[in-house]
Amino acid sequence: MIPLVELDALPDGYGRRICTAGLDLAVFRVGNSVYAIDDSCPHAGASLSGGKVQGTVVACRAHGLKFSLEHKCPRQGAGLVARTYAVSVVEGMVMLDPDAPPAE
């Protein structure tokens, strides 16, 4: 398990860019759930961590493409994928499980 950020430092409904262990991640808190996806939008490389969150979907600020935080599939038909990662909260710290398969 790799520590990413303290849960209290992650505002509800917003993302935060976390670079660690060779990964560039966008970590989001939505209510009591936490999600992590690749920070780079697969369309043109814009950061997803600053995207607009609506429920469990994040919209890239550069071109408006939408990605599910829960699944590895895109929300629009562009065929572009932002990989998701398994995270959990342990004693107030958001932890990445690098050995877990991507969420489907």
C-alpha cells in the first residue's frame, strides 16, 4: 500500500494531483468514497484533477470529455480511457493498492 494524501486534505467534490511511485494521479473525494484515476486526460494531456466533478464523473476542463471515477470506461463515445486505481482509507490516510487490478 502506498500513502497518497490525508483524507481531511481532500475536499468533498474536488480532485487533487498526487505524483508518487512513478504515477501521476488525480485523487477525488465524493462523499464517503475516494477514487483515483490517471491525471492526464487521454485526449490532449490536460490535468483531470482540476476537472468538474458531478457525482462520480469528472469532466476535463480542456475539452469537456467525461470520465467515470468508478470504472475504466469513458462516459462519452470518444473511446478514450483514463485508468482507474484501487484506493482505500486506512486510519485517515488514502492508500493506493498498486497490486490490485484496475476497477472495471
